[in-house]
Amino acid sequence: AQKVTQAQTEISVVEKEDVTLDCVYETRDTTYYLFWYKQPPSGELVFLIRRNSFDEQNEISGRYSWNFQKSTSSFNFTITASQVVDSAVYFCALSEASNTNAGKSTFGDGTTLTVKP
Amino acid sequence: DVKVTQSSRYLVKRTGEKVFLECVQDMDHENMFWYRQDPGLGLRLIYFSYDVKMKEKGDIPEGYSVSREKKERFSLILESASTNQTSMYLCASTVGWSLGANQPQHFGDGTRLSIL
């Protein structure tokens, strides 16, 4: 069975600090996809990034970067020089390609990030 | 842009009432989902549907039912609302199973439901 663990329930930082959100996953599939979503106070989850299991290349998008390591089954998310607008709940999710009801994802419990001015 | 619209942002109902939460998507997606979100419990899948009139139970289906009469609309029904169903409800959609695993889900704004 697939499982996603976000061990950090809440993180609080001061603006301009760097912060890393951890995500550890479990799956028996060799082909799978990992996602990060952001949920601001308004409520709607917004897709941030997708990674497939064959692509371990790290990715950077502005102040955001993602570190995917199959050896440790982790897909961590780092925000550099955090800003107050980064305050949100962040979810990591896993989707298995072999699941015939593909598109169904397993979500972690989320990490609430608070960035203080 | 994909738009997933939930009929209400806030809803207050009484115990024992039959409650309908509506969700509409405009991207012709095959898959649709209903989640509830509670503090410390993340997103829990209630039901999902991969086609019109098709439905599958998620992790916590008890006390809920769903209806998908048209592809764009997925309704969540609380047959007899109880106070432990007070929660944030999120609807999502994505493309069909042949492509769905690698596509993100698109979410609505959520409905904050209070059962008194």
C-alpha cells in the first residue's frame, strides 16, 4: 500500500530564512509520481510540482527547490529566503501508475508553514 | 485554466438533515474526488468517481453517498448529518485513468460545513 509521511506538523520561521519541508513515501510500484501542493488560507490546493520515479534530477523554480532521492524515498521541498506569502499548508502526494484508478493520490497530513515578518 | 467550483464556501446545517454538496468542473475530466480535511488528519478520501454513474469508496465512506449523473458534476450527500461530519470538504478532478497517475488534481475552494 502507498503511504506518504510528512513528519513536520508545523514549522515557524522568520522572513528571509530558508526552510525545508520533508516528505517520505512508501510504494511497491516502480513507476510512480510525486506531487507538492500549496494550500493558502483561502482554502484551494494549488499544484506546485510533479516528479516521476525515473527522474531524480532536482528542480529549482525561483525560490522553490525540490530534492528527490529514491535511495531514501524522500521528496523534500525547500523555500529559500521565505516570505510571509509562503505561509500555507503544504501537502506532499503520491500516485502509482499501476493503479487502474490512476489519478487517485495518497496525501500526507500536511505541514503548516508560518512565516513571520 | 481548469476550474473546479463548489457550490458553497460556508454551510450550516442541523443534525439529521440531508445535506448536498455540489461540485462542477469545466475541463471534461473523467476522475472526480471528494475529500474531507480535518486538523492533524490531512486529506482523507471519501469517494471518487472515474466515469459517469461510476463510484468507488475511498478511505472514509461511512455516512456519505455520492452521485455522478453528468460528467462535469459530482455531488456528495450526507444522508443524515451528524456533528462529527463538521469539516472542510474539498472536491477535486483530474484526467482519466490512462493518463491520470501523472497528472495533478485540480481542487475547488472547499466548503466549510458546520453541523449543529
